[in-house]
Amino acid sequence: MHEYSVMTQIVDSILAEADKRKANKVEEVDLELGEYTLLGDEQLKFAYELMSKDTILEGSKLNIRHLKGKIKCTSCDYEGPVLIAEDSPHRMVPILTCPKCSGIAQITEGRECLVRNIRMVVPDV
Ligand SMILES: [Zn+2]
């Protein structure tokens, strides 16, 4: 599952950050998810819980914030939200054609998957 490989990187980066600040516990993590990453919230949360076991992330909360996406046409100057086609009840596919001229459009925003904020407990030295 795609969510697992993404979450492995996220958990690694959180642990690296916590280690840098000598935190002994992480309480909450805010994640920003572009709407065209095509990652499922539930799957991400499940993967997070699984991977946080026996680490300082265990029992912490994962908040997912969604970011709107944007496309840009390569032939005209159109720039705007991406249209999504549902080709089956379980799959959402971004339509990468320009609504103005039917040219080829590229996703310019909405593919990010970033850790925005980590609340951690750092013991007094
Ligand atoms: Zn266009």
C-alpha cells in the first residue's frame, strides 16, 4: 500500500526531528496533505499507529489537514482548481486537461505531504 511507504518517511522524519531536540515524547503531529496525493486519511492514520508502536510517538495524535490543489495549463494561461473524476467508487482520478482549451494541464499544487507541526515533550536539562 502506498500509504505505508509514505508514512515510513514521515515517521522517520518526525523521529529525526524529535531526536534532534532531545524529546522523550511526541504528543501531536500536524500533517498537511495535498488533495492530489491520493492518499487515504484512514490508511495513513492506521499506518501511523502501527509504526509509532514502541517509539516515542506511541499514543500521539495525528491531525491531517487537507490542502486544495491547482493545475496550470501548458498551452493557455488557465490556472485553477483540479477537476476530479470518479472512475469507480474507490478511486478518484484528477483530470489533467484544461477546462478552457482542453490542452494539457499540470498539477502545480496539491501534491504535498508535509509535517507542519510537531508537539513534543522535551525534558528540562
Ligand atoms: Zn488551456
